[in-house]
Amino acid sequence: MSSDIRTTTIDSPVGPLRITASGSGIREIRFLEDPLDDVAEIAGPIVDELLAYFAGELREFSVETALDAVSEFTRKVLLATAEIPYGETVSYGEIAKRIGMPGATQAVGNALGANPVPIVVPCHRVIRSDGSMGWFTGGPHIKRALLRIEGVDFPEQATLPL
């Protein structure tokens, strides 16, 4: 792991985000209740790309992600999830099929819950097979807001867990 790890917070339409990056890429994006005041600032592509995404000006991230801290299964799930186009959704079961494990729907949900770089790896684009929104680590209100940025709207009652 690289020793040049840097952290910053930004304000976003879904609340404050803490971003951790290193020379090998983005390591973590975390949803915060309150911003942290004592972090070293990072600037550059990740902050620029996130702000452009929230403004509706970016549909595909180009920044590198560092997924070395997740299991091989989770990495497979996240890489398949990263292929979901902006403004589209797929089911947990479809992701399981894409990684060659069609019976692993619940494991896919667990792996997405461990996603260290949400938004960039768009786990918010994965929904239940019945078409309802499903759950999200940051909360259903954040998932709904991210999907709305991309033009996908779910009614308030569509927030059932996996």
C-alpha cells in the first residue's frame, strides 16, 4: 500500500463526503453525518469529477480506484457493477450472473455493501429483481438522490431491503 494517502471532505447534494486517495487511486468515499475539519486537503481529478457528476455534467468517471483492500469476490462484483451505464439499473441477480455465480444474489448485495468507493463504482445502480430500489449503505435517501441525478426516479415507498 502506498504511503502517500491523502484525505479531504467535500460538500455534495447527498451530504458531506470524505474522500481518501493515494498514488494508486481512490481508496474510499464515505458518507458523513458532519464534515471533518482536521483533514489534509486533496485536490485534483477525483474532487473535480465528483463535483461534475453532482452537477449533472459527468456520466463516467475516469479516475483510478484502488480495490486492493477487498476480497476477490467483492472485486469481481465491483468490477461488474462499474460496467453499469449512467442512468441505467440492473438487479443484484443480474450482477451475480455477470460474475458467473447466478445463485449468489445475497452475496452480491453484501459485497456491494462493502464497496469502498460508492458513486465511482455505482452500487446505487443495482436494484431488486422486482424493480424496487433496494437498500444502500448510505441510506435509501442517498441512493434515491444519486439515481435522480442520473434521471432514474423511485417513489418513496420503494426502499425495501434486499
